[in-house]
Amino acid sequence: MISSEKGNVLFLGERGNPLLVWLKNNGERVLQYSDVVNPKFILKNNVFFIVSYGYRYILRREVLEMMPSRAVNLHISYLPWNRGADPNFWSFVDDTPKGVTIHYIDEGVDTGDVIVQKKVDFDFSIETLASSYRVLQLEIQKLFIENWSEIKLGRCKREKQNGVGSMHRKKDIEGYDYLLTDGWDTSLSCLVDTIAWKDK
């Protein structure tokens, strides 16, 4: 059984993240970091568990080998759909399932075994890309809070990702500026209408 007495939770993400605050308020000893992590850092800081949320680097194999089943990532897509960058945007452009996923980290990009996930529906008449992004952030945070104790203790389920899914890199969004008529405040209805018009 894993307990926080064994070491620190390493939170890989930005300072001020609500889940970082929540973990601290719930008695976890938490270190926040947003730079590249190596084995020396893990040992020096007595890390026993890694939570990645909005982290911009891929964890190296030697780090993952030190944290078997103790490194998880929070991703705002319904995996295996929309791995990688800008998952919310691509879920609408590609018309793929929308949702959030907590998964174990492996050497790939958002390819690890799924712990828990949830589909999320949107009202296209009122939501924008920005507001739908905020909804997904709230949903992934709730999902984490509901499941953290089981995840930490190693009691959570794990399932292989089902299907091929999709993957996008940051540069893939180049050339799609015409869809963002109001930037990230573009309404979902306008976005899908523009896509439909372009596809005619």
C-alpha cells in the first residue's frame, strides 16, 4: 500500500493550479515543478508519486522506471481520441468524442493505460472554444478529486486504450486560423458551421 509517508507527491504543472492547492489542503506533501525532470531530481526530492497536469515535457524512461504505476497524467480529451496538443479544438474539428481522461504515463504521448474517463457534452448554442475548455478543466479536476485516494493507494483499475484514436502536435493547428473567427472565443456553433461550409 502506498501512503504519503513514503515521500512527496511531485505535481508537474503550473503554480496556482487548483489541484495543487487541493492536494496541499488535503494533507499531501507536494512539490510543484514545471521544468524537465530527471532521476537525480526524483531521488533528491524523495518523490513517491507523480501527478502531471498541463506539463509540457515527456517523462523519460529512466524516470518512469523509478515510478512504476505511480505516475499519472490528466488529459482533457476522451482518449484515445485527441492525444497531444489542443485536444479540445480537435475534438470539434474532427468531430470525435469529447471528454477527459486520467491515465498512467508511459513513454508515448498520452498513450498509457486509462484509469478513469468521462464523456462531456456541450450546448453548441451557448458555448465557445474558451468556455468549453474551462468546462473540461473543471471536469478533469473533479474526476481527479473523486479518484485520488484510490489512485494513490494503487487500487484503481487500468485498461488499455481502446482503438487507434488520433494524435495532434502543436504545429498541426497552423492553417486552421480561418476557423477561429473570434480566436478562442469563437462559438461552437460558428466553428462547426465554418467546418461544414469548408467541406462542401
